[in-house]
Amino acid sequence: MSFFFNRLKEVASPTVGLGCMNLSHGYGNPLPEAEALRALDAAFDMGYRHFDTATLYGGTANEQVVGKALARKRNELVLASKCGMAMDPEQGKKVIDGRPETLRRQCEASLARLRTDHLDLYYLHRLDRQVPIEESVGALGRLVEEGKVRAIGLSEISAATLRRARSEYPIAAVQSEYSLWTRNPEIALLDACREADTALVAFSPLGRGFLAGAVTDPASLVEGDVRRGMPRFSPENLPHNLRQLEALQAIAHEQELTTGQLALAWLLAQGDDVIPIPGSRSVAHMQENLAAAPLRLEPAALARLNALLTPEQVAGARYSEALQAEIDTEEFGN
């Protein structure tokens, strides 16, 4: 069993972790710091022990607020962050850079912002196609050997890239979008993870709020919300997708669960090595998501869910063409 799984057990982490991005990034204006700190304190108090952030989020602001909230609790939790994709303040845009010297520099800066001397898990946020994956992973491996990082992760990569990477250094976790309406890891990545006892950390397990019923009108998405540029949420595609959601709502009603809890329970049923990290700005939603951790669905309910929101039933790609070009993940139909 990898360090990552062992560490989650050591801190008695529930099977659901917390994605911290939403507090500072991606969904419109960031929360004021005081509100973000209160939300993180509440998350810890209700039982979350696996917290996920990144250099990119909020142009480093997310790491700063996570560090401020959790520094005194550092030994009681699993702290994960990411490198290799950051906002360039001079260019004012996102830059993917997997060069060893960049990853080392970003790690040092992340440790300072997070107020710690080590990260439990450090991901390469995106594959830099200009840098062999072996070089990037080798640099992260040296950080492990120096004690600054305990385990290495990769994000949005293919099974082939994972196999190349782990030939250079053990990979403890791969982070990939995985949910009822995004099943891409099932093409090849899950099998590749299981070959080497690598965890699959599922981000956006609630379909960026869609599976929780949080998005019913594209016009309701505020300026700066990343979903405004995602095809599945477009005025052309969202009405179709909402009709597909009705079947999930019916099953949730039968199970006396919210649709979000049902979606998380389905994901947890895919294996003990699948770890969802839903994100939220709402303490009530954090509590609702955490309550899904102990849920176990009957085979009949799982079979019904398996038939819902399959790739051919969902309208729209998960990313715009520009964002799709940045990732290495297998796609259906390719």
C-alpha cells in the first residue's frame, strides 16, 4: 500500500476529501479571506482530513488561505498541492511549465505559503509537452528524497503517460475528473492506476455542481465562472443535460438522498482506491458531501446509475478546445 493510502489512514481521513479551489478560483469572485478561513475551519471540525490546493488557484491565494487556516493542524491532515501550472504575473495568463527548475522553485514557494516544511502529496498539475514526463517526475522525486514532498501525483494524464512516469519514480496518486457524467478514467486510466497501487483522486465528482442540481440556467453563472466556457453548460447543451438529470433525481428521491450524495456514493462504489474531492464554498454543502462517505448502494441501484448520463447521453465536451489542448487524458471516440 502506498504512502498516500497509509497517510490517509493515519489521520483517519474519511473517503471524501475537500477540493479547496472553489474558495479562490474558477467560480467567479473569490470568497473574502475571513469567510474562506471560517469554511476551512468548519471543514476540519466536521471531519475532513484531506485538503487539496494548487499553485494556480487564485494566483497562489488559495495556498495562502489554506496555509493560514490549517498550519496549526498540519500533523492531523493530508495536505496536497500542485505545480507545473501557474499564473504568470507579467503575462497575466496561465503558463504550463514542467521544467525541473520551475517545479523546484514552485515547491519552495508553496511550502512557504502553506506554512509547512513538507507536502504529503505534490502533483504535476499538467503535462508540459515540451518537457519529457520523466524529467518532470525525476525532479519531483528529488524533492521526495530531500523530505520536502512525501509522495508524487500527476493530474489529467493518460494511462500511457502514467506508465512512463512511474518508470522514473513511484506515482502515489493521479487526479482526474471522474463522475457519473465524466467517465473518461474508465477508458484506460483506472486500470493503469491499479497496476501499481496508485490512487485515483476524482476532482469535480459532482460535475462542477451539475449533478447536485446547482446549475439550471446558463445565465445564472456569474462573470468569471469557468463553466461559462464549458460546452456542457452552454445554452444549447444544458437543457438537454438537465433532462438527463431527471432520472438521477428520481433515484435520489427513492434513496432519500440528495442527487449530490447519490453521485458521490456511485463514485465511492467504483473502488476503495477512488477518492472524490468535491469542492464547495458552502459549509452546508461540505457537510452534505461528507455525509456521503459511509453510504453503500445496493447492486440494483448501482446498475440503474451506471445506465445514466453515459458519454452518448451527455451533450457537449467537458472542456473548450483551448482547455482540451492542455490535457493528456483519454477521450471517448478517440
